[in-house]
Amino acid sequence: MLKLNNIAKTFYLNENIKDPKHALKSINLHLKEGDFVTVIGANGSGKSTLLNIIAGSLSVDEGELFLNNIKLNKLKNFERSRFIGRVFQDPKSGSIAEMLVEENLFLASKRGKKTSLRWGIRKAQRLEFQALLASLNLDLENRLHDRMSHLSGGERQAITLLMALMNDPLLLLLDEHTAALDPKTAKVVMDLTNKLVKENKVTTLMVTHNMNDAIKYGNRLIMMAEGEIIFTSEGKEKENLTIEQLIKKFQEKTGNDLPDSLILNK
Ligand SMILES: Nc1ncnc2c1ncn2[C@@H]1O[C@H](COP(=O)(O)OP(=O)(O)OP(=O)(O)O)[C@@H](O)[C@H]1O
Ligand SMILES: [Mg+2]
């Protein structure tokens, strides 16, 4: 359903174009409907660039992208947002702090739609929002009239996830969305993510620095290094992967040790 064919992206770090950074080098990646793919790799290996290119916040230099046979290359960021939900690392980035929880949910429900932004949340819609919040099991169902800024980071990420899934996107992109949370909250949000991805049967790409999560969740894992996919594993093989095997694979493919930032994050 998602096809990336020979995607390349180079950044020119300064005016001296002799110093290019090849953030993505001819990436080929095909996802099937319902795939839940975890993405790991060292800092700067191109994980966020990959997600930014799929979402359209960055343009590609080379290659073609298709989502259910819709060619994405020519669609702008906001046009893709109808099909693609996103959650970022920073709990503050997914919602508007000064607005109420229900106003944020309302805005999300309008995302990518052509209808004008008429304010006024109907009673039926408010009940819908309340039911959605109740489904999180985080005691948020009575917080519709709270400002978003009054919620904790974990609560905000949980609501951002709901918002990202609100219009039944074809694809969900998660970029280290639990990395800014304390370990206990990160686990709550990760379990919730798994539940929502499965219930919504949404094809998902999840970048994580947590190797245990990368192994535990999803049906497929990809490892990136220096702008390339250097290892991929799926199905039964992935279920039986160990952190030691991943460390060894990285070593074999790159000749370097896996950075501590990944290893320590068990
Ligand atoms: N907008 C940009 N301008 C210039 N260079 C960029 C830009 N975005 C990314 N890069 C560079 O491209 C490379 C890949 O960056 P990217 O953010 O994709 O890495 P990452 O795998 O997400 O890393 P991290 O784990 O630290 O989030 C890095 O060297 C980065 O400095
Ligand atoms: Mg990143």
C-alpha cells in the first residue's frame, strides 16, 4: 500500500555544496496493508527524514512514493494529511496548548477536509469525543473543557494519537513519540499505541530508540544506518529477534558498534 521507490534526499549543510549530507540513499520500501513497522537506527541515520518525506514536510530529490497507488510526490503536506496521521516526540507539538481538549479534537476532526471551519461543537459530537477519550482508559473523559496545557505529557501524547487516527488515515507515522516521557508513562502510551493501531488496522511506521519496543511491537522491523536500510526482519523471525542479534547485525553491516544511545535504551 505504501511504496517508496529509490528515494534519495541530500542536504547541503552550508553554502559549500562540496559538503553534502546524503540523508537518504536510494531507499526502497514497500509496506502491505496493516503492516506495523518499527524503525531503529543511530542518531542521524535518516529515520525522521524518511517520515518527513512520506508526510510531505520535505520534498524528495529522487524517486517516487505511492500510497494506495496515489502518487504522493506532487501532493503538498496538507493534502497528504487527509491520508496520513502523525505523532512527534514532543508532547507539545501535536496539539494547541491554549485551546481546550474538545477544541483540539474538533480541529483534528476537520483536518484535511474542505468544509469551512465553523465553530460550535454539537452535543452529539461532544459525546463522541467523550467516548473516544473514555476508550483510552486514562480518566480523560471528563477533561473536555480543560486546556490542553493542563494535561501531562503522556495524556497529551495519548490524545494526539487519538487525533492522528480520527479521520481513519491510511498511514500512521510515529517519530519517537514516547521518547520524551518517563519510562512508566512511555509504557502506558506504547501499549495504547499498540491497541489503537490494531483496532484501527492502520498501517504504521514507528521510529523508536527503544530496541525492546522495536522487537516487541509490530510485525516488521527495519534498521537504518547512514541513509540506508541495512536490515529488515518480519513475521516469526522478528518475533524471535534479540537485542544481541540486532547489535551483531549492525556491526556486520556497518563495521561499527551500535551507539550507546540505542543499547542503553533497553
Ligand atoms: N532540514 C535539514 N537540513 C539539513 N540537514 C538535515 C535536515 N534534516 C536532517 N538533516 C541531516 O540529515 C541526517 C539525517 O537526519 P534525521 O533527522 O533523519 O536522523 P534521525 O535518524 O531521525 O536521527 P535521530 O535519531 O537523532 O532523530 C542528519 O545528518 C541530519 O543532520
Ligand atoms: Mg529523528
